[in-house]
Amino acid sequence: MPQRLAAPEPGWTDTVDVVVIGSGIAGLTAALRARELGSVLVVTKDVVASGSTQWAQGGIAAALSPEDSPEDHLNDTLVAGAGLSDPEAVRVLVTEGPEAVRDLIDLGAVFDTGAGGGLSLTREGGHHRNRIAHAGGDATGAEIERALVAAVKRAPDIRIIEHALVLDLLLSDDGAVAGVTLHVMGEGQLDGVGAIRSRAVILASGGLGQLYAATTNPSVSTGDGMALALRAGAKVRDLEFIQFHPTVLWLGKGAKGQQPLVSEAVRGEGAFLVDHEGKRFMQGQHELADLAPRDVVAKAIMRQMLASGKDHMFLDARGFGDEKWRVRFPTILASCRSHGIDPVHELIPVAPACHYSSGGVWTDLHGQTSVPGLYACGEVACTGVHGANRLASNSLLEGLVFARRIAASLAEHLPVLREPAPDHRVPGLVAADVVPDLQRVMTVGAGVIRSAGGLSEAGDRLAKLIEQPAEQPGTPDWEATNLATVASALIEAATTREESRGSHWREDHPDRDDEHWSGSLDLTLPAEDDSARPAATFVAQAAPEGNK
């Protein structure tokens, strides 16, 4: 794999104190909190309001009700994490979460309220309490993004560069962060590469959904932050745990790219899954039936699909009636109807699709990665909260809480501005033309159902695709190289973990094996060999009591 992206030498330079990569809930929260420390620059691939946060439908989970508690939230999160969540990280999330959400409300985010004026809280898969705060019925992410963008635009001391792809980290002689290189994407420009020197870099670049042919993620989710971190020598943890959302609107066999999500909150309000004969099939699969954790539901749907030879199942929400659909789920209602499905009167065809990466760039409890001066939060990070499977609606909360903790840590110790060292890493570039084939390879060999044979074939096919070099540097080729880098790491991790746990399902190792696999897999990209694959190292840990 390339050790850095082949790109023109920077034609311009700038200096700030903190660079934030990404403009979702994690990135914008980090920027707003870090502005008191000095100059802040937010770099985002699209417009500032784009990204995955705006697509979040269900809501944000926190113990905000008198009937709920952080301890209950912690227990549900640990169960969903299938023995690999870090209890200390989860405790940070659930105890600091309620205050963080209230601060978000004070910032201007408007959540739905009940008849008495209090927050309207609902339930989703894996939760034993109503603790999901939502906005606009099913437009929670859009409302949070709106409030954060408005706050950032009111802050004159936060600069924003839109339509810019961060390429690689600038590193000092001792391997610490000295800044970033980036390309500002103008029409027809391939020479817009520049360098930003900084004291710290905060990765909040989102996920890797575009690794797969069908995903709920936007087109910008090409694993850029994880690939950048790997090339800089950072540790990436638990990348094999890719959450496939069980209820994504099925648009036919030829559908590719970003697919419409049918939020778990629909099942939280009483909808249920049925097969092509109209039979409910989640009873007996889990104590929560249709509200079981996502990995359980996704596997159950896949089993039904395999047994019946069908390529989708159905979600039955006809019992809601017209008014509930219009008030509670207006976005999903419009999406279904735009594709010729009326959920008020018809079953909704659904199938699993890539949704969320539970693993990512390893961080400690303050968001610090294994590279000094590099921090990470949001989906790009692995804080230890999600373990083997993210609990529904914990992702927005995780981005919010750990972005705040990064800013608090930087307030205590903002690194010095370092001098970039000459970059001797071997450059390379994968041709953008390989992306459709790469997505097919990952979907078939490293999708919901995995095996040693399938993963081996996927690795071999990926290696051949990577051999196709790009002729000239450009954004599609940089993104393709990032996808190839992350795909290689994911295949290595999924091959190494010989068990089924959480969202990692191995047909040839169908059982959870706490004796041998109760721990995490750390991946690094060897720097001494430009042809090396990412290497996985097993980090053993004791499974939390009650989750063995």
C-alpha cells in the first residue's frame, strides 16, 4: 500500500493552531470548543453542512428522563458491544452525555417535545428505556447540523475551507503532527495542493460506507481519515466490526451508492419485520424481538433471505396510519413515496446495507491517537464505546461527548508548533476506475456474511485492483487510494478474527469465542515496506462481567 498519496508539492502554505477535518457533529463541536485556544480551521470535503450527521434520522441517546439513568444506558451499551466495549469509555459517554445534549439545546438545537413541554423520548433497538431524543420527527441529524453550522458561522474566529480534501499529515522528525497537506477542489484544478502547519489536528472525517456497493453513507464517506491515519503510523482498532443497518429501503438489484434509511425508530414505534408470506420472524431470535440490537436483526434478515432465496424482506408499519407517518416520520414517508412505496398502506421492502464503522482510529479517553498531536472523534475514531456493535443512536452522542473532551484536553496542553520533516514515505496512487470493482469485492467477500475463503478471494482481487495506478493525481484517485487502503485493513482484521461476534459474522466460525477472541485487533501500516499489507495485532482484554 502507498505510504503517502502521490500529489503535487504544496503551492501555498498557512499556519493555524488547530485544524479540524470534518464538519459533522464531532468536527463542529470540536471547532466551537477549541476556538478559545487559538486559531481554528475547519476543512470539509463538501459544503460545511454536508456529511453523515445530517442523514441521522432516529435521534441521540442519553439518560434524560427521570425513569432512566446513566447506569441503565451503560448496561444497554455494554450488552450491544458484545463484550468488547471499554466500560470506562462507556461510563464517560453515559455520564457526560446528558449535559452535552442540554448544552446542544442551549446552542439552539430544537428537539421534539411532548404535551407537557418535556423532551419526547422514544426507544430503539437494544435500549430498555425510552431515551432517544429526536427532532423534526425523523430529521434529528439535520436539526443538529443546522444548529451547529449556525453557531460556527456566528464565530468569526473559526475559518472554514469547503470543497477540500485533506491528503496526508505533515510529520516532525519525532513522528508528531506538524500539520496537513490538502487539495482545494476547484473546477478543473489539479494544482490546488497546499500545506497547513498546525499544533494539533482533529480527525472528524466520518466513515467508510463507500467501501460497499450499497450504503446509507453519503458519497464523501471514503475512509479518508482512517487511511490518512494509517499512512501516518497511527493505530486503527477493530475495523472488522462494520454495522450493516438492517432496514435500508430496497430499491432493486441494480441499486448502488447511498440508499434511503428506514430508521430503527420506526420499529421503536411499533413496526415489525415480516417475510414474503407475511410471517413475523424476529420472535424467538432475541428477548427484544424486532427491537433487538442491529447485528441480531441484520443477521436474522440475512438468514431469511438466504433460506427463501429472496433479496429483501419487509417492514410492516401500516398500523401507524396516515397522521402518525406524517408527524413522526415525514422524511421517511417522503422518501418511500418518492420511490413508489406508500408505507401507510404498503409493506416497505428492506435489506441490510453498510451503515457504520464501530472501529476506527484508536484513541484514549481524551481523543488522543497513537500519533502525538493527532486527535480523533466521531465515526472515524475508535474510543472503545461501541465494541463489536454500536448501540442505536449512540453515535451522535459519542461524537458530541468526545469532541468536547478533546477540546478540554487541548486546553490543558496544546502541543507546540513543530517543524515538518522531509517526507521520505513511498508515494502511490490507485486509479479511480477500480472503485466499482472494489465495492463489489467488499460486498461479496467482506459484507454481512464472511468466511475464510471469501475473505481470501476478496484480498486477492483487491491486490490486483491496487496494481492499477492512476495516471495523474486528482480527487477521485486520492479517494480510490484511501478506499483501497481501508479495504485492505478491514480484510486483514476480518480474516484474523476467527469467531462471530457483534457485527462480524463468520460462517466458518459461527460462535462467539471469549476464550480466544475476547479482545481487540489493532492494525498498523508497516512503513519499511511499500508493498506490505496492514498488519493486525491482537490485544487481549477481559470481557466485562455479565457479557461473557
